[in-house]
Amino acid sequence: MPIEEKTSMDRIDRIENKIDKLSEAVVAIARSEEKINTLSSFSKQQSAHLSAIVSRIDQIERIVLENSTTITIINKIFWVIIVAAITAITGVYITN
């Protein structure tokens, strides 16, 4: 093999190696883009779920506040009835 032909073959081999490396890099970039798209989609899903959960928590908070008001009123009525009963019982004992 003449020197020129060997040099040309070496050069072709180097070019092929560089092309192989470039194709590997392109494949790696494509995989990275797929991962980014998947993560973006997952992030959008999680955001939607989080919004739904926040909405449900807000709804539960409103219900709890309404129930708290109702319980407070029931508690006051209970104590008014107890005080009235004690007053009535005391009045009966005092009048007898």
C-alpha cells in the first residue's frame, strides 16, 4: 500500500469515527428531548391534579367554617337550656 493510500484510509477512518460520534450525539439529544417532553407532560398533569386538590381543600374549608358556626350556635343553645333547667329546678326548690 502506498503512503498516500494509507493516509487517505486513515483520514477516512477518522472521518467515520467523527460521524459515528456525531450520530451518537444526535441520538442522545433526541433521547433528551423525549425525556424533556415526558417530564413536561408529567408536570402539566401534576399541576392539574394539584389545582383540583387545592379546589377541594378550599371547598372543605368553607364547609368546616359553616359547621363551626353551626356548632357554636348549638353549643350556646345547649348552655342556655342547661342554665334554664338549673334556674327552674332552683326556683322549684326555693318556692317549696
